[in-house]
Amino acid sequence: MIFSGLIALIFASPFLSGVLVGGTGSSGLPFIVEVRRFDPVVPYIDWLSTIPENMVYFMLLPVNYLMELGFFFIVGLLWFQQYRKKEIHIRALFIPEIILLFVVIFVCSFVRSSIVSTNDLGWRGWLFGQFILLIWTIDIQDSYPFLAKNQNLININLDSQKVRIKKIITMFMLIGFSTSIIDVALLRVWPILVDLGVSGFPNGLSPDTFLKKQKHGKI
């Protein structure tokens, strides 16, 4: 694992050096140390100074990740609950996965991109963590058979606790699917609605949606 990391660092070094040289933060670096923001509460605590504001964000990290990860957050909790009881030699097999997940949690929780205001480091970095959580879904499906695609749910006898877990997971899966569909629809439909004048232009980009086409026509 360390060897793989060193190889990746060597090949990524030209790109990393370019980013470090072109950093836009107050320290000249492309990142700053800051607790991950929780957008729903930003309007209510923006009057606080830096330290109290970060403390609030820190206390809300579990809620933040529950809303962002949803199904994967629940799977992670179930996996830890199940595999902490395993024998030491079995638990050792999962050390690389656990290390990767905790590195993702630490970086995405306490480091923020200073190049892009939307903090692309915070949401792109979780792709690695979600991959681990996806693998863990397979690990726990024997204990939670309703996670398996081909299981006949009618013939599965679940105790009351697993019935509650099933309902919670089903709810978060439905939320995840619906929001993904909405994102895809907005990605494709929103520019068309802007061009037709049906929707406004709520960001800081050029309001002329045909600007790129005009520029290419002059080249």
C-alpha cells in the first residue's frame, strides 16, 4: 500500500507542483485548514467568528455526512458494528480499507480547497470513501439479506431491529435515486430552459448562454 502510494506520488508530482505554485489561498497554497461547512446552517451562524463557527461545523459533521452519504453512511455504521466483533486476524485484512476511509474523512472534513469556492476537494475526495463503503455493502449482505439484489424479500424472516434498519436503508436509497435523477435532469434541461427564457441565470457566469458559440464562430 505504501509502495503504491509512492508510485502514485511520483507520477502525480508534475501536476501537484503546478497546483502548489499556482495556489490562490492566503498562504499561497491551493488548500486551507477549515472544518467542512454545512450549508443549511450557514445563514444562521455567519455572524460568528472563525473559531466558534468551525466548532459548530465540527459538531454537525455527523449530520452533514448523513445527509451527504445517506445509504453509504448507514452501511458504514453497520459494517463497523459487525466487523469489530471479528477475530483479530480477520480484522487485519480490512486495515488498508479502514486507513483509506479515515484518510478521506480527515481530509474532506478539515481541509478545504482555496482554488474553487465550491470546495471540489471536499466532494471529489469522497469518491474514494464511497468506493470502500460500496465494497462493505457486499461484506454485510449476509447479515442483512435485503441488501442482496436477488433475494426474495417476502421469504426473509427479519427481527424487529433489522426491520427498522431495512426501512431506514430503503428510505435513503429512494432519496439517493430520486436526487440523482433530479441532478441528471437539471444538468441536461436547465441550460435549455435558460435559453428559452423560462428559467433565470442564478450564478456568476456570463448571462449570454450563446457566448461560447459566438466565440467559436469568430475563430
